[in-house]
Amino acid sequence: MLETGTKAPDFTLPDQNGENHSLSDYRGKKVILYFYPKDNTSGCTKQACGYSALLPQIEEKGAVVLGISKDSVASHKRFEEKQNLSITILSDTQRSVIEAYDVWKEKKTCGKVSMGVVRTTYLIDEDGVIIMANDKVKAADDPEKMLGVLV
């Protein structure tokens, strides 16, 4: 996990509509950048729907939400439509941003060891500096928690 106080690595990735987004596009706003394992899974759905529900309040506090997984643009589009999401979800099929943010790690599921995305949320300030990093994320609680830390 990247440390607080460090500059967040810039990136450019396509969203669920195939439009590119760069972190630097959001200078002047706080960015809630969250990494999640897979579209249309229980925890990931709770987290994305929670962020969508709170998006107006998050935007009132001058912040945006960007979700990233290694799923394809097409998978993200299906996820957005099925769950009626209003947040931006970005596709990192090459894992370049996932690895730059140090969230590709060894995981144990049911005793089986594999590599995957560890659910992690970063809060990035208006100048592109990480001001909060959390890799102990509870999917259902994350949106409310992040809204609470926005000033």
C-alpha cells in the first residue's frame, strides 16, 4: 500500500463507456480512489452501490469517486447497467495502475493462495497527494466511512 503524504501516481484508464480518465484531470478536487476485486460480486456490488447512493453528498464536499478493477470496459458497462451505478469505474486490464498503487497481492480464499486485488481505498487531496490509505476495507461500510472523512 502506498504511504500517506506521497504523491499519487498519475494514470489514464478507460471508464465503463470507453472514455479515458486521468487522475490529473481531477486536480482541484479530492478523489476517493478505490480498488475492488471483481464486478457483480457481493462485496463489490455493495461498495459500488453505496458510493452511487452517496455520490451527491460526496460531490457537495468537492470530491469525486473513481473505482478501479482489472475487469474489462464491457464488464464494467454491464455492472453499471445492472446496478444502476452513477460512479465512474475504470478498467485496468493490464494491472498497471493496480500494481502502481500496490494493491495486487497474495490472497488466501478458502485455504487457496492466489494473486488478486486487495480491496483498498485511497483519499487523494486537491494537489494529488495521498492523505488517507486503507487496506482493511469493509465493502459495505467504505462509502459511508469515506463520506465521513471528507471535510
